[in-house]
Amino acid sequence: MKNILGLVQGAPCRIDVDFKDEKGHRYKKTAVVKGKNGETEELPLFTNHDAIVGEVRITPLTTKRVEHTGIKVQLLGQIELASERGSPHDFVSLVRELAPPGDVASAAQKPLPFEFRNVEMQYDSYRGLQVRCRYLLRVSMTGKGMGSDTKKDAPFWVRNYDVPPDEAPPIKMEVGIEECLHIEFEYDKARYHLKDVVVGKIYFLLVRIKLKHMEVEIRRRETTGAGSSAHNESETIAKYEIMDGAPVRGENIPIRLYLSPYDLTPSYRDVHNKFSVRYFLNLVLVDEEDRRYFKQQEILLYRKADDPTQQQQQQQPQAPPSLGSSSSSS
Amino acid sequence: MEQDAEAAQFLKEASLSVKKNAYFMRKAMDEDNLREALRYSAAMLGELRTSFLSPQRYYELYMQVFDELGNLEAYFADEQSKGRTLAELYELVQHAGNVLPRLYLMVAVGCLYIKAGGARSSDILKDLVEMTKGVQHPTRGLFLRAYLCQRSRGLLPDTGSPYAGEGGDIHDAVDFLLTNFMEMNKLWVRMQHQGAPRDRERREKERQQLQDLVGKNLTYISQLDGLTFELYAGSVLPRLLEQVVSCKDELAQQYLMQAVIQGFPDAFHLASLDALLSALPELQSGVKLHAVMASLMDRLARYAASDPSVVGQLLERHAFEKFVESISKVAELHGDIPAVSLVEMYAALMRFTEGVHPDKLENVNRVLGACQRGLAGKGLGGDAKAEKQLVALLSMPLGSRDAVTVLSLDQYPPLMGLLSRRTHKDMALKVVTTTLAQGTCVSSLESVEMLFKFIAPLVQEAEDDDDMDEEDIEEEQVMVARMLHQLTAPTPGLQFAILRAARAHLELGSPARLKHTYPALAFCGLKALRRLNAAQQQQQSGAAADADASADANGAEKDAERAAPAAAPAAAAAADAAGDAVDAESALQWLLDVALQLAEVPAPMQALRLLLVCAHVASEEAGLEMLAYEFFEQAFTLYEESVADSRHKVTALQAIVGTLHRCYVFSADNRDALTQSVTSYAAKLLKRADQCRAACAASHLAWQEPPAAAADGEVAVAVPGRQPPVRDAQKVMAGLKRALKVVAAAKQQRAATARGGKGGAQHLPLYVEIVNHYLYYLARGVESMSVGVVQQLLELVGSELSQYDADLDAETRSYWQATQRHIQCLKAADPDKYAGLNA
């Protein structure tokens, strides 16, 4: 209403960013990303060294003639720590000029294409508790009277695929409290990809306490800073009950934990010397008095390339992934 | 109670929540929202995570959820047709965070997966049975696994099933069920050890309610088409037993052994008897092994009954011996096994052997012996139940076979001896009744000895027997007495040996018993004696014939004595020959002994009668004067010393007279001695009427008729040493005169007491009686008895009667009238002789 009456001077134009693929069609690869409050948003998804192409469209919002001193698009890669809010660290910053100085109306006459080729985007996008790593295209129009409205951020998501790490020996460990509880547990691997299944087993060697249940937690630990100023923040991503009731000595309880339902990322080590993200499997035993006994074990998560041929194979009905892993564990 | 109400309330709420979630689940399914459907189904299943409910209530909740799961399964099946693969679904349901709902969903989808042919049956089943280990809570685990067991039914790779082949084979099916069974059993057993010890009893009850969940696995195994005996014996049974033994839980072992026995086919049990039995001693001591053994034995017995060829197989495999061994092993290992259990086991074994090998008596004896050994040292411990069982055990052989056969079981009496006095006696009575009911003849010395061992408590006293009253004893001893008559040997010699043996046992009893048993014993002796005599008669006539033919009289007599009557078995004859031979004299001596002992009981009247009977036999059948005299002498002594009651005296005297009258063996001297004694006894009776009657009776002793000829059909007994009949008219008349004198004295006595009324005319019937005696002697032709003498008496009596006509009672009157009629008849029959008589 205010705009219509022209009582308040609004932005002179609207800026839209469209991502395109190589052929000029709408960019289709997207990632669904969870926001802080549980809402999800769908963002274009890229990988390191991808070309990021697209066009910017300017839509004038006023019939007044507005001059600008130039339109440019920036590709930014930022690491933003909660502790230093408002001053993100740019680790990538590329600029393309879109239009020479002129008036807005003429810039709006046709879409303004842009192209970043072979962009170095070595870090994955990440949204954590106290740190985030993000990529965005920032279109800005400069000129007299141009406020924040004439700046447009178009975030996109970056995921990189790891070469599967070398086979590591399975995690095997015997832990316990003397004369009270002795268990041995094993996870079939130390390194899992994000759609993997954790298969394992708990052996109860000695049980003198009355257990109520047992669960496996996936915990994520973000570390920011380094050395003495290092700060850790942990978060439980998943709680997965694997046992109900009290076992007796000699029992063994199977674990099969699908990782796919959870919002996991690969483990990150020293992202731009700013932060690390590590994952742990935390085995928690709870006794009847609600005391918790736990043992935490780091696992390495990585993102496996979605090889299309491989993907197709997975959809073959004859071999459910669960069974494959189960039989290999036995 | 409060707790109960709380639990009921809890169940109500849980059930409401199930309904609510089920509603949303169905709604989500209608809207085809898989994710939501899964979410609500997990929430619904989450209600089953409670630890609050007793198994009974948990079951209610479970059933409710179970029904709803049916809807979900239908929906899942539908999903598949919409392009979502069951493999995906199978993974998807595993994302559920809680283990219990997750596993229920896995089972539901997994079974659909198998049904749809998407996966190898054995793979999925193996996975499910492994993953369900995640539930370690007994009740929840049991129900979850029951659900697995129930859902997977029909999906197993059983032989002949569409899921076999690619999907595995019978071994996988068996493995699956066995694994599930073992896991369930572990949970079930564990239940017992959770919670406070004071709730133990309640828990046990609750566990019992759950037992069928566990047993279902076994049922399903037994129903597998592919279950061959090889598989059963080679794999299933050993693993089952291993589990049963190692779980060390009484309740479980008890139930599972029964389940195995009831669940699998007879033929399997038959062939794997060893394995099954060898597990028994390893079970906990509290397990009711007797029940287990009993079921096994009963089953095999039934099997044998249905298929005759099985009997042979049982024999071949020494089933009986194995049972015996197994029981004793069990008893040995469980030293503290209660007597009742032990006895029940043997009772079952007895049932088995009686059912399968009814002809094998030695088995019965072995069972008895083994049982006795098992109980040796501890006895029944006063346990009424044990005793009842023992009675049942002991009764079994009696039911199916005759008592004599049972008597050959030497292990029987010692076992019986373990019973309490009262029960022992009941058992003994049962033996006796059986013998009587079957009419069995106990015909060998050994059997008799055994028989008395069996019935010892009936024969002998015990300290605690004081609660028996006269009537009880009589009832009991009458049975024994009846039984004595069943002791019949083929030869008289053996018969006496048997009776002697019987007496030796009876003698141990108290006089109160002898009173009832000795008469019977004596009469058995008399019967035997009669047979002996008859046999000798026959032999003599036969020997005579032989002597005529072969002129070898000397040897023939001996031979004849040995040669028993044709009917007698050779063995018995041999027994006679071996020294059991008996003659009449010794037999009578024995009887005398018996009678005298009876007199000491004291039972003077019975002894007296017995002596008289023996006297008569001695006289008339054996012709042994001295013995007959001895009998009379003893009888008289008894009369004098022991018969005190006047009525008894009268009866006794009558008996003496009656017997003596029929004895013809006595020489004049001996006879006189006896007769005089009788006469003086008669005079010493108290009442006039008795004196009179006795005098009349005694008068007959002086006038014997020739002995009656043997009736048709009986062997005429030619008695040696028989004297001619006594005919002494004077003595007859003297006796009658004494009688008349007594009547006269009675009359005077009446007058002296001057008692009026009817009661006073006691002497009147006596007159009539004397008249009748006169008439008798007249008819017999006693010399001094003429018509005139009789007529004189008649007139006297007539006048007496008319004098006291008013006092005459109806009886006497009719007696007199009858006498008068008799006289008329006599006159009519023989007018010449009786012409002078006029009543």
C-alpha cells in the first residue's frame, strides 16, 4: 500500500537469480536443506569445480527513472562462526560484472547472464550449531539511493564427494565397570558413507546391574578455534534404541542402524582452519535407576559419489541392503 | 488389590491409546500417507512397551494391537502394488527409533516380503529371529517372538512348501523355529529370576500362563512336513534337550518335556527313547519326573495298543528295561526325591508293562522290586499321597490277573509292608476279595506262604490296632475265613500241608481273630479228611482189583497210596510222595489241636461243636475209636469246665447227645462211660424242663438205629471197627422214667410256688413230649415199651391236661392235638399193634 501511494521510497527494482545448466535450461539438481526451525528449503546443488551459470533478471518496481553505477554478481564462499557473528570469513570470492552503469529499466530489458567456470568450492556447505559454511551468489546494484534492497543473495549448496577411504578395521572394544558390567561391542566398520548401515553387535560378558534399555546415539561434535581457544559443541543427531529389557550374561544384541534417515554430513577436519565436524557412535546403556553408562566411539563419515549406475543397481529388488549387510556380518 | 485396580486402569488407558493411534494410522493409510501410517503404527505398537501389565493383561493389549497390525499388513501389501518395493519398506520400518515397534513392523513386512517372493524365506527369517534379540524383556520378548512365530507360519521353507528350494530347505525351517524356541525359553526362564523373591509364586503362575507361547514353536516343528525321523533324532531332539536341560528351570523343564512327549509322533519317541530318557536324570530335582515318565510310558503304551507291531519294537529296544534303569538313575541322582513321585513313576511303569506286556509277570515283579529298593531306607514318610499311589501301584497287578499269579510276586509283600498299618490292611483285604471274587484256588504250599505274607496285617496284630471293635474284627476275619476255603490242593496230603502252613500263620493272631478263622480252618481240614478217606476207599477198591489181577497186593497198596486220583496233577502227587502224605489219624490229631486251641480262645461252644463234629468223623468216617473217644472227652471237659451259661449247656448237651447217638465206633465200656456222663449232665441241668428234655434225649443213647445207608451217589464208606447199634431197652425206660419224675417234680414245684396264671403250666408240654418219645420207642419196637405202658401214660397225661385245661397255652394244646391225630394215624395204619391206644 505504501509502495502504491509512493509515500515511502521503495526499492527501485526486484532482482532474481536463475541458475541454469549448461544447455540453458533451468538448473535441476537441488538439495533439501533443513533450516534451524525445522523448515526445509530447496537449494541448487553444486560440487567443487562445477560451473555455476545462470542469469539475473531485473524487474523495475517503479516507473521513475533510476540510475545505477553498475550491476555485478559475486560468488562467495563464507565460513561464519557464531562467536564472530556478522563478520563471515570469505574463503572464495569471485566477481562478474553484469551490466555497465545505466538506468535500471534498460538493465531490465533482458536477463543478464553470468558464468563462473571451474569454481573452487572445496568445502561442503554446512549448517551447524555454531558454525556454518555457505555459498551464495550476491547480485548487487550500486548507485545513488541504492539500499540493501538492491542487493540480492542467492544461496546455493555445495556437496563434494569423497573417494571412498581405505578399508579400516572394524571397531571392536571391550569395556566395562569392574565386577559390574562387561561388554564387548563391535561396529563392522570405522568409516561409513552417509547412506550406509552400521552393523554391529554387543556381547554381554558380565551383567550385574539391571539394565532397562540400550541405545546407539549418533553425536556430532563441532570444534571451532584451535589450541587453547578451541571450543566444542556437541549435538545428538539420532537416538536409536537397540535393546529393550535386561539381558543376561552371554546374550548378544544385534545392531543395525541405517544412517540415511538422519541429517548427517561427512566428517570435516580443519575446514579452512576454522572448524571441524566429527561424528561419534555413542553406545548408551540405561539401568533401572536411569543411570547411564556409555561408550563413545568416533566414526568417519564420508559422502559417496552417487554413481548413477550404482544407484540403479541398488534399486534392484532382489537384494535388500539390510540383508546384504546382515549376512556379511554373520 | 489396589495394584490390580491400577493395572486395570492402566490397561484401559493403553487400550484407548492403541485405538486412537490405530485410528490415525488407518486414516493415514486412507490418505495413502505411508510415513504417517508408519508413525502412528509405531506409536500404537509403543503401547506394548509397558512393563506394567501382568501377562494376562498384556495379552489383551497384544491381541488388540495384533488385530490392528492386520490392517497395516494389508496396506503394506497394497503399497507394493503401488511400486514401492517391499525391500524398501523393509528398510523403512527399520528407521523406527524404538526397538519394540520396529521389530513388530519388521516382522509384519518381512513376512509379506517372503510371501511376495521378494526374498529368500530363510534369509528374512534368519534376520528376524536374530534382530528380535533386541527385546530382552521377558514378557515383551515372548509376545514379540510369538508374533514372529505366528506370522511366519506357512512361510517356512518346509519340504513341499513354495518357499522351499530357492528360499532354503527344511533345515532352515527347523533352525528358525528352534532358534526362536530357544530364545523364547531363555526369556521365559529369566522371568522367574526377575523381581522380588516374595512374588515368586505369582510369577510362577504368570509364567504358566505364558507356557503355550513357548510351546507353540515345538508344535510348529512337529507339524513340519519335512521333519523326518533322521532330522528329529539327529538335530531337533538333541538341541531341544540340550536347551531343556541347560535352562535349569523346573517349570520350563516340566512343561517342555511334556510338550516334547506330547508334541512329536509316537514312532519318533519309540526310536529315540534312549536320548529322551538320558535327559531325565539331568533335570532339576523339583521337576515332576514321574509325570513326564508317565506321559511317555502312557503314550508308548497307547501306541502299542493301537499297533501290535509296536510291542515287538518295544521289546527289541528293551523299552521296559530302559525305563527301569532310567527311574532308578533318577532316584539315585535325586536322593531327596519325594516318595510320592517315586511311587508315581513306578506306578506309571507298571501301567506301561501291564498295558504293553500283560503276559510278562516278571516285569511286574521287577517293578515292585525296583520300587521297594527305591523306597528302602526312607519308606513313604507318612505321606498320604504316596501311600495312595502305592496302593494304586499294588492294585494294578490284581486288576488284570488272578490272585495266585500275583502271589508268585515275591517282591509284593515287602512293598506292601511299607504301607501304613491301615492301608496295608485295606490292601490285604483287596487281595483277599480279589481271590474270592475270582474264585481262585490257591493250591501250592509256596503260594499259601506268599498269600499269608500278603495278608499278614489281617492275620496278625499290631500295637496300634486298638481302634478295632469286635464287629470290625469279625467282618475282617470272616473274609480271611472265607479265603481259607480257597486253599485247595490237588491232593489231600498237600492240602494238609497247606492247612498246617495256614494255621502256623493264623496262630500268630490274637484269640479274637482265631475265633473266626479257626472254625473255617477246621472245616477245611474236615473236608480234606473226607477227601482223604474217599481217596483211600477208592485206592483200596482199586488195590483190591489190582491185587486180584497181579497178585502183588503188597506193592500195590503203596503204589495206590502214592497214585493220586486221576485228576491230581503229577506235581502234587510228587509233593505227597516227598513226605507230605497224611493219614486220617494225624489229620484228626491236628484237628483236635485246632479245636483245643479254639477252646482256649475262649470260644467253648464253637470248640465244643467242632470237637463233636470231629468225633463223629473220627467215629463214622475214620473208625478210630480212641480218637473219637478223645474228642468226646475233650468235649465233655469243655462242657464241664467252660460252658457256664445254662442255655448254652442245654444246647451243648443236645449236640453231644445228637453226635453220640450217631456214633457206632465205641465199645460197650467206652460208650457207657460217655452215656453215663451225659445222663448225669442231664440231671444236673438247672431248669426242670431242661432236665426233662435232656433226660428224654439221653434215653436215645441207649437205642441206636442201624447207621443210615449212604445216599445215592455218595461213596459208601465202609468204616472199620464199627460196632453194632446199641439196643438197651432198660436204659431207655430208665431214662424216660427219670423224665417223668422230673415232670412230677416240676408239677410239685408249681404247686409249691402256687403261681397262678398261664405261665405256671410249664410241665404240661413236657408231658406231651414224653408221650411222643414213648410213641417213638413203641414204633421202634423197644421191648419194654408196650401199648399198655403207653396207654397208661396217655391217660395220665390226658387227666393232667384236663386238670389244667385253663392254663393250657395254644401251642401245647395244638401239640397235644397233633399228637392225638398222630395216634389216630398210627391206629389206622397198623390197627393190630396200636389197638390198645386211646388218646
